[in-house]
Amino acid sequence: MTQFHRLEGFYRVALAEGYARAARSFPYPISQAGVHAQVRKLEQELGVRLFEQVTKDRLVPTRAGRKLLEFCAPFFERFPELARDVARGEGRARLRIEAGALEIQEVLPRWFRRVQAENPRIELELKEIDVPDLRRLLDGQVDLIVDHQSTVPKGISSRRVATHRGYLVVPSRHPLAAGVLRAERFRDEAFVALSSALPQSALQMKALQRLGAEPRRITYAPSVTSVLAFVAAGLGYSLIPWPGAEGPRVRGVASRELRGRDSRFPVLACYRTTNEPDAALEAVLRRAPRIS
């Protein structure tokens, strides 16, 4: 494997067009012979000549040398600036974020708009997930997960960024929608449930049992958005989570917030607990919604 200092020696000789001048350009003490040795070992390693002598005191890269220079020059040219940015906690940073569909739709846009206005050099890489896997935080595969969580394991820190409230949603054109909305009044109607593979589906069924409205027919949908579309089309009623006290505002859907126990669920922004500061993550969390 090519050693880094040999590649640096080649790069500096190519810029200086000579070993003596290259030696003087190094940020640390090195002799002309030392630079020459670096280049010779690199040539032996690659099996090609990298320089040719065109005058007594001038070297230029060979065809192979020019190809190698095109590859390594951008790194050496940008590295000093990158090193300064890293040392100061500055520069462009990419934050990898995973979140549920509802969080992406209702929670993240305003939050991330504030982040981008304050820190335009932060790049946000967003991925939609069905079920949060906090092990990915511990493995370093993702930086932040935003979704409903009932428990947070050791090694994970979190802060509450939203609250899912339970809502009964029914077709606004249904005759029963004109009165007081109660789930038990719709027991003869089809229930639009989230896919049984999603943890929210079990919460829906538990809530239905508590309300005394166990459905006779069930239609499964893959997301809250699709559930609302089915309800608006008159295909049934449902119980859904929704962040915010105003509830879902969808044409063709009437809604009522559920009260009592197990009707509210925390939405957490989770990240790995560490003593190493992460300026980008701290900037994102600083602009997170504040939930009392």
C-alpha cells in the first residue's frame, strides 16, 4: 500500500519542479535526499517513472506522473483548508437523519428551515423509515432518528420534539359526522388500519378495544397519509396519530381529538450519547421545537 508521505513528496516535487525546491516547501524539516528517496520508492512501488529531467534544474512529470498528479493534487490543495475547518468545527457538514413519514411531513420542514437559515453549510441527508432502529445510531450508520419512541436504550440521548395526539377521523359526508364524533357509533363501518407490520397498528387496535368499537371489517393502508385518503374517499373511519393540537386538515375528513390515557405519544429526536462534540448535530438540536 502506498504510504502517504511518498505521495506528498511526489506532489511537492511536481509543483516545485525540483527536489531541492520541494524540500524547502515542506512544513517540516526534510533533506533533498529524503525527498528524492520518497519519489524513488513510489516509482519502484508503481513500476513507472514519474519525472523526467528537461533542464539541469527542472523536472516535469511523465505521462504516468501527470495522471497521478491529476488524482492527488485536489486533495493536497484542499487539505489545509479542510484541516482548519475541522479544528474550528466549521466547514460543510452532512448530517444523516432517519424519520417516520408523518414526522417528515409535519415536524421536520419548519424545524429544518430554521436550521438552514442559521447554518447554511449544514447538509441534511434524510431517509424515510417505517420502524426506527436505534442500533443504527450506536453503530454510527445514522446521526439522528426522529420518530415515536416508548423507551430509549442505554447509550442513546433524546429530546422531545413533538407529541402525537390520537384522533378519530371519519368521512365528513357520512351522516354520523353531523353529530358528536364517537368511535363506537361507527362500529358497523369499515376501519382503515395501518399495515399490521407497523407498531402503530397495534396501538390502533388497542385504542379501539378501549373505546368499545372493535371493527367488523378492516382495510389496511401503508401510512397515515394513505389512511386519510381512504377516509376522505368514504372507505371507512380510523384512529390516527397526528402531531399538533389542530389535528389533520384534509378535505373530506372530519376529526376529533381523543382524550384519556394512551392518547398521546412522544416524538423523540434520538442520537448517540458521546463526549465528542458534533457542531452540526448541536446546531440542529439547538433549533429543534421546544415541547413543554
